[in-house]
Amino acid sequence: MQQFDIMMIGNFAVDKLIVDGVEEVASGGGVFYGSIAAWRVGASVCVVTRLHPSEFWRLEEMRSEGVTVFPIAADGTSGIANYYRSDNMETRICKPIGFGGKFSIDQIPEIDAKVIMLSPLYAGEVDLNLLKQLAQRAPISMDIQGFVRVPVADGLEFRPWVDMAEGLKHISYLKVDRSEAEFLTGQKDLRDAARSLHAMGPKEIVLTQSSGVTVFAEDNFYEAPFNPRSLAGRTGRGDTCFCTYISKRLASSPFEACRWAGVVTSLKQEQPGPWRGTSAEVETILHPT
């Protein structure tokens, strides 16, 4: 049986990035941004993903970075059109432009993984039954967006995850952003929201917002700022942050993993595409001589 630190599951995306009306087509999705960041900070990673065979060539970018990919041929490919204004890259409008379909347990290879990361683009990829089956294999880390972000006529909107009370019992590491945390708990204060989510089952909560990352683990809070010099690489921020945290958490404390997540995410936001820096670069920032 093949062994990896992390097995990521989620639809690959072919996105449109539109800044001031200028459109660029780009690879995307949590499995894309996240797996490359995880590999670059030292984790061995495999990705199980769905997409149309005509887009399989895009997977070579992950493979070239050292990520093992298990592609599943789908009738379509997921994607989101992200609309930005250059004078405010923090705010975006998101519209779904495709869907790669739903995963089933028979499509997931027998992998010996330390953590299984669920990184759906939006609701419909992973159901409660699959979640529970995967939780029997390894600890589960999960980005909540793939369960509450629902495609509608001409956009994406938050809707309740009807299986949340049962689903969160099976999660070890949960990632939410500020908007999702407030939507799910009704709490505006991030720390109150983290405690509420932790009470539902997850052992550790990773919360992101534009200013940085907050972690609730082992009954303590840890924070790290985002200090990017630009937001040219805003898309993929949360995926990079969460995967960096999980990768470092495998052998480090929550405090240290949070610090790494803050630095890597800051650097990632400065350049479009996946983060392609080095661990040495991060160490220099965290531990300057």
C-alpha cells in the first residue's frame, strides 16, 4: 500500500480570473493550490480529483512539483469565475462555471495516509456517507466551504449544511473563513465562533480572514498575520494556508504550524498561482539571524 503524509480529495478546477474586465483562464481548486504548498513545505502528498479528460494535461503541473495524482474522468470540470477590481483585490464576486461531479468510495484508492484532506470546491462533491467511511481510514481535515457554498443560478451562496451536526463529529481539523464562521455559528467574534465549532467535534479549528490566521487547538489560541506586499495572488489563499498548517502540524506544535501558515500565505498572495517558495525561505523569515 502506498504511503503519504496527506491524501487530498476534491475536484480540480479550471477557473477564470477577471481583473478590471481582463480575463485569464487558470488551473485552480483546493487540491491544486494546496497540494503544491504542502509538498513545498515538506509533506508527501497525493491528490484524488475529478475532471474532464480534455483537461488532464493540467495535472502535469502538480506532478512536476512532486505530487502524485489519481485522476477520475468526469463528464465536466469544475470552475469558478472570480471577478476582481485591481484597486480592491480583497473583494471578489464568484460565479460557478462547471462541476466535476460527486465522489464515491470506490473511486478513492487504498492509501496509507496520516491525514485525509477534503477540499471540495463547493457543495455536492462529498456526502456524509463518504465522509464517515473516510474517517475510518485516517484523521480528516476539511474545508467547510465545500459543504456550505452552494451553486445557484448565477453565483455562489451560503446555505446550511443539513448534516453538519453529524458530519463535524468525524472531523479532526476544520478550516473556516470569517464569513463562514459567522454564518455557521451566529458568532461575530472569531474566538467565540471557534469554541462553538470545536464543541461540535473538531479537535482543531483553523480560521482565516484577510488579516491573518487564527488557530484554536489544545484549548489555546494562536495567531499569525498575513503581510503580503501585494494581493496579485489572492486566489488560493485559504487553500495554501490550511494545507501549510496541516503539513507542518504533522510534526510540529499548533503554534509553530500557525506561524508557518502565516508566512507561506503572505508570500503566496504576492504571486498568482501556487506558492513556489522553499522551506529555507520561510525559516529565514521565522528565524532571522
